[in-house]
Amino acid sequence: MTTHQLVSTEKITKLILVCSQKRFTGRLDLDFDVEALKFLRSWSLEFHQGSLTGCTTSVHPQRFWCRHVSVQCPELPTYNIGQSIPGKFWDYNALTVLVRQGKIQQEQMAAIVAGQIKEILFDIQQYSEQLSRHYKIPRQLIYKLTPEDTTDAVNSPLVLLPGLHLWQQAMHNWETWVKAGLAEYSPNWAPVVLQTEELRQRTSAAAYSNFVSMADGNWSLRDLAHKLKQKLLPLTQSVVHYIHIGAIKLIEIEDFKKEERRQGKREKVTTPHPITSIASAPLVACIDDNQNDSLKMSNILTQASYRFINIQDPVKALLILLEQKPDLIFLDLVMPIANGYEICSQIRRISAFKDTPIIILTSNDGIVDRVRAKMVGATDFLAKPIEREKVLRFADKYLAKTTIGAHIQKIRTMSKNQNLPQVEQEKSL
């Protein structure tokens, strides 16, 4: 029998305890009782005779699996965050098969499940706090218990974990996070560099290199902690320090892409997010040594739901472009060492960028400049000063061919037309 009730986050402890005592088998679904925001967050916990066996989340489900499997089973093939992944991906059944085949240990599977459950419980607590603090919405959850048949002993799960103990560990992690002054910062948000020169002056060469290469809006704080082999809390504290001086900001991101093969053809399948659509959005690069212009471009494009990377050193431009593979490039004409014409010509010699739109930025909007720009392969010309309407007109024009690029305009329209409270995409304090 399925029941629906309202429960505050403070009573989740009692709910998990009841499931344990009654040896409940089935699924516990949790969702916030906020009509306008309801689609944004939902979670499920799987029980077997009172023990936790698994979980699901609407928050980055692909990243979620990839990260936890990679942490506990480094011997298994994993995929880089931001890259497409096969349609047949990790799930509990797949891990069960690997355990029975002897390819991973049962303890590794248990560690994956425990880590995932603690992460989900942490997110539930933080999200409820944010709703209460920022939107004055009562911290209420809808829960739904869906019992399952317990007679099939053959399909009994390999992993059985104490739910109350995991909840206590998750709350300890949350309390530690709050005491460190990080309550406002979600580990699911991604850092983006705003001022590369400021960052360069305030960090070591190694730290600067890591920030510039990875803080590009593709990697959440949790992803970065795993990638850099660092603990999440001190990593976040270091990022927040640079947020305070305006060198970095945090943005909400989506999951990365998923691909499926059907009848010999590869078909891209993405999970849409109604409002926040960042991680799968087109990536725009701007090569410009002018810090003020770069900051303007960043603010305009990220606020419009595009991903953005800034390249202030023209010498490193090609290497960064090859690593990031942007969908659109804005290129300043006047820069030291190498001007925009030379860089544009070099970019066009690379087959990967044969069809990538390149927009020349310049204060000199003359016929000679336009002709020369066309000769080296530039797609179009944008006259300075940097203005929001002009930049978005070019971005929308050349990125509308992508499915998500076209959808971004619909998302903006939805956001304006729906008088709903929304979780901001940009979080810089």
C-alpha cells in the first residue's frame, strides 16, 4: 500500500528508523512540497528488509555514478566528466554482475552505495535549508513508500547498509560544512574563472594551471575533488576564497551527455532540465587580453545560460581551444605577440575547428579589416564596445543549430513568463 504524507527534514531520522524497525522492503521517494520548484529536486532510497541497498537522484545522475564508481573501483573503465557516455552505463545490477564475476569486491560495491546515500542525504538537508533561507519556503518533504515483494530470495541485494548510521554520518558532514562557513555553497555547483590575471597573481603556478584548466563550468566541486585527489571541504574553502575577491564564481550545471546506439546509428539523448541548463549548453570561448572586456563577455554569456571560457594569453590559445573544443569563438583583433588575424589563421588550420564560428572583436570596424578577417577564415565581425544585445545576437545566431542552443532561448522565455521563484544559475558572493 502506497502512502503520501508531509514530513519535515528533522523527521527523516524517525522515518528511516521506522523503515528499519518494520523491516521495510521497497522504495522511499522524497520530493519537496513546492509546486513551482518541485521538478528541480527528487530522490529515492531503496530498502530491503529494513536495510538500505541503493538510491537515485535527479541531481547529475550520470556524474553521480561515474564519480562514485571511479573513486571506489579505479580499475574499471570510467569516463571524463563532460564527455558523452554510452547508453548502457553503471547501475546496481551491473555492479552486482561484476561482484559475482569476481571483477570487483563486494566491499567496493558497498562503499559505492554508502557514498551515494550519504551524498543524497547531505543534498536533501542543504536544499531544504536553502529553500527556507532564501525563499521563506517551509522545509517540508513529500514522501511516498512503495512496498515490494520480499518472497524472491534469489534477487536479494548484495549490499545491506544501516540507514540510521548513514543518515547520522551525512548530518555530521553537513554540520562540518556549515561550521566551515559553506552553507551557501552547493558541492554540485561548478567554479568558473572570471579574472585570470587576478588569479595568476594570487596563486602558485601549479594552482593557477589547475584552476584555469578545470574551473571552466564543466566540473562540479565534487567532480574536482575527485579529479584533483583532494578532500571536498578544503578544496571548496580555497575556491570560496577566490569567490570573495571576484576571481571565481560558482554556477549551477546540468549532467553531462548520454549517448545510445540504435540500429547501427549513434543517437544523442540528453536529459532536459527545465530552468538550469548549463553543463550541456554550448561552450563559448573568448580570446581577449583585455580583462574588462573578458569579464563583460563572461557575465553576459553565463547569465544567458551559455558556458564560457576566457583566454587572455594568445600564446596558449590553441592549446586551450584543443582541450576545451568550444562551439563558438570570439577573438580580439588587437593583442600583443600575436594579433587576431594570425590566431584566426592558425585556428582554421586545425581540422577540429574547420566549421567553428569565429567572431572577430575590434574597435576598428573598417572595410579593410573586414576583408582581411574574411581572408583568414573569420565568420563574422563584432564591433566594440561589448554590449549584451550584440553579443547575444551573435551567440544565438551561430549556436541555434545545436539542440540545446536553440532550447536556451526557450528557457529564457520560460523564466520571464513564469512568475516562479528560481534557484539562481549564478552564485557569487
